[in-house]
Amino acid sequence: MKSIHLSKKYIYTPIIVFFIFITSIFQSVDAKDTSLMIMITDKNCLYCIVWEKQIGKIYPKTEIAKKFPLHRIEVKNFVNYTKYDLKKTNITPTFIFIKNDNEAGRIEGYTNPEMFWWQVDEIIDN
């Protein structure tokens, strides 16, 4: 039987490949874009209820929702919300777009679907 002699470079290659793979995973996690849309809402807000019926059911199915997932916060809880440095509001609904941990824009109030989508496009295109 013939003896196989492996050089050191072949022995270390799987280790190096594994190290590069693990490093790339951690870099992609660190570089992950933190974007979301925060909706300041109130269960008694008529405009919030209308938004939920007209937009809320379809929003999660949109391409925009993949980039800016919806996160609802009751207005009474928003006073104590400290995850991001945001200007406080008591207007419901208010939609705050977060991109890379900073406010990218906001929509205060809701009138109709066309106006909402137009405002969303204005914010995310900037």
C-alpha cells in the first residue's frame, strides 16, 4: 500500500476555508441593514382602523415591507420608547421609517391609500 503524504498547505486549507466562511457570516450580520416602519397607533383611532383595513392587510405582502417591516406601537407606550432617538408625537397614526438606526422620514396622519403610498415612495426614494 502506498503511503499518502500531505503537505501542510493541504492540511490547513479546510481550516482556512472554514475561518473565512465564519468571518463572512459575522460580517454580514454586523453589516445587516436595520430598517423598519414604526406605526404609532391607538386602538380608538378611527384613521388607524381605516389604515388597518385599507393598507394593513396588504402591507406585509409588499416589496416595501421586505425592506421596512411594520412594527406597531401604541401611542401611550411610545412616550417611553427609547430604542431609537425619535421625536415624540401624539398624532395617530404616525409612520416612522427607520434606516440604519436613524429616522429616514415620517408620515403623520392618514387620508387614503394613494396619498399613503405616494408619501412612502417619497421617503424610501431619498
